[in-house]
Amino acid sequence: MESLYIYTACSYVPLEIIRAMGFTPKRLLAPAPSETGLMPRNYCSYVRACVYPSDSIPVVFTTCCDGMRRCYDIRRSRGETVFLLDLPRQVVDTHVEYYGGELRRLAGWLGKLSGSAVPEKLFSREPLFEKIQKNTISADERQIILSGTVLPDDGILQLINEYEATVVKVDFCTEQRSGAEMTYSQKEDEFLSLARAYLSKPPCLRMTGRRFPYIRELVERTGARGVILYTIKFCDHGLYEIPLWRHLCSGLNIPFLHLEGEYKSGMPAQFHTRIQAFLETI
Amino acid sequence: MNPMAVNRVLPRPDAIIATSHLCDGAVKYYSLLRKDLSERVKKGCPAVPLQKKRLLWLHFKPYYPSPLLKRIEQDPGNVIAFEEVSAVTWSKLSPEDWWGSVAAKILTNPFWGPGEKRVELVLNLAREYRCDGVIHFSHWGCRQSTGMVSILREALNREGIPFLNLEGDCIDSRNFMEGQSMTRVESFLEMLN
């Protein structure tokens, strides 16, 4: 196998397995999409970006959304090295067991790529989970939560900082949701343990049943004074999230701003005005 | 092999583009349809006598008054031989293992799971029903179906079967560009004929 890297397209792919099998994981942040007709126009631009390979690095997709499933299908049909993990939604024993089996399958696939068998003991010691960043609550009164899915850069964060507000929590797949405070049980099977740890991490927008309690706890814990939700156009999970945040923020009497844009660098001028106006209400 | 496919005896094109398996009267409707078609097969009397060009319809159709399917029928010799949502992909249900057999039935749904399942089904249907062309109606926002269009187009092209993708909305007629779609269908039929 030529590539030393493995791309991941979802924060639920355990990076520990990729490392244990001798590869280096990298988050797939493809360049903004160019239209060549492989996917319909009304797919989210992150999925449309991921369908065009910019290099030959293998990719691990999950069934996190229907767009990603089809992205995997298209890339597979073109003979590329891709893998699809079937991702459950709940943290119950049956789902953990199923996901544990999926992770074992992932390790087997990685073993084939590297030409080595999956070792009986995957980790010689407790895997070093990515640690969540500790919140640093500043004295700034304009503290907000920024929620969403994925963006190629931190342009929106810079924009918020320009207007002298502080983001106390970045609730994005590429930020704090991708590294969670996880515990590992040495008594349990390694794959089951990883499955349980990853399914228990802060839920993403797809994990509908657990999402509302999580965001409520997030606002209460951080003491945020406002919430900005950035969704990519045509992202279904992002759209499901709008009423949750709106209901929560209206109940807590804090302002809420929904921005809908594309997966690309830079923020349109309209967003500057809207963010500025929003921050003035805090 | 489906005897109706072999005998080229077909139902009316717009008769069964529906997933009404659980509707009241569905058993009666499908039983009558089966009886009618069996009689036609016996008599050698197809619903569409002249079958020059046979089409396979993929995904849904507009469920509101639309001249689209009528236009296909108007030109004598065109017939929608089959459509994929009516394909029976599951084994007979077992009363002894009701839950297991229903679960197995749902898991065979070609819109669920890897895309190869749907490609395989479409290729098999195109072969079994001897279709000359395939039309895919891309319902707005259906990720499961519309995301497969490029894969289906490539697979059918490899088999030498012409493919047309129509974008629209099967429920909301405001999202269906009727004039544009009709022109594209007419061009497709001209090309086939």
C-alpha cells in the first residue's frame, strides 16, 4: 500500500484504529466542489466536494447521511479505495455491539491495505484518545456558541473575533465533536470499548434523540449569551437542527442566528452584516 | 424469467407506478391486475399491441395531472415495460418467522444499502423486460435516488442502453418543468426510434 494516510469523512471514525493499523488519519477537507455532474445540484457542497478526489489517499466514510452514502457509492464505482462504516444512532448494547463489529471490519480492511493481519491485541496499552479542549471562559460578556457541521477553514471564527465576541464552544464535526473525553475499559473487548466510547461522545446533528439534551446542557454549562448555527445549504441534518436551537434559545431568552451558506473558504459580505447585527443584540 | 416479460404482454404504462402494498384494497387490485394480465398472456393480446421501443421507468412519476406519461404513450410503439418501484425483490414472507422475514424483506430494498444493489436490479430489469431505453425521474431532494444517477448512467451506457434523467418533483408540480421535460422526452424518443 502506497499511502501512509487515511482520510476520514466523519468524527465517528475511531482514529485510534487507523493509527494502530500503521496509518496516519487525516480529516477529509476537500477543495470546494467543481461541477462535473457526478452529483445533483441540490446536494450539500461538502458532499459534492468529497466526491472529487484530489489525491489517491483511501477514505473511510460513514453512513452519517444519505449524501455521504452516495458519495461512497460513486467513488467506489470509479474503482477508488474507499470504505463505508455503518453508523448506529443510540448508545445501547445492541448498537454498541453492531458498531463494534463494524470497527472490526474496518480494521480488517486497513489490514488488507497494509498487507498485515489485525493483531489479537490492537493496543499495547490504553489508547490515547483525542482530548476535548477545555473551555476557557473569558471575562468577555459576548460569549456565543458556534454550531454546525463542517467548514474548510476558520473564517467564520475570525469574523466573530473581529467583532470582539468570544466563541466559547465550537460545536462542529471538525472541532470539539471530533475529539471527545472518552473512557476506555480494559475489561471489555477493544472494538466494543471503542464503539461504546465513540457512540457516547458529544452527539452530532444526526443523533436526533440525544441532540436536544446535549445542546441544552451545552448552553447551560458554558453560560453562552447567544448561538450561531451555520448550516451548509441542502444539509438535511443541519435543517433538522434549526427548530431545536430556536426552541431552546427562545426558552432561555438568548438570541439565535441561523446562517445558511456553502462549504467554502471566506464569508460573504451579507454574513458580516448579519453577524454584526446579531452581536449587537447581546 | 417473468412470463409477462417473455410474452411482451404488459399492463398500461401508468397502472402500477405506486407503492400501495399496504393500502386497503391492494390485494384485490393486484389480484385483478394479475388475472387480467394472465388472460392477456393466454390470448396473446398485449395491452400495447405495437411495442417498438420498450422503456424502463426508474423511481417515481409525477403524482398529479401531467401529460408526461401520456406523451410517451401517444407515439405508437413506445411502452413503459416496467418500473423499478414495483419490482419484488424479497422472498416469500414466512408466517412462522414473521419478524425475520419482514426484516429480510426490508433489507432487500434496493434504495437501502450499497448502490450496487440498485445498479444490479436496474440492469436485471432492463435485460428481463428487454428495454431499449431507461428514464429516471429524479424526485427533488431524494438523496437515495438522485445520488445514484451518475452511477446508473455509466452502468447502462456500458450495456449500450440509452439513459435519460428527468429532474422534477413527484408531489409538488411547481418544481416540475413540464415544457422542458417534454422536450427532453421527445428528443430521447426520437433518438430511440
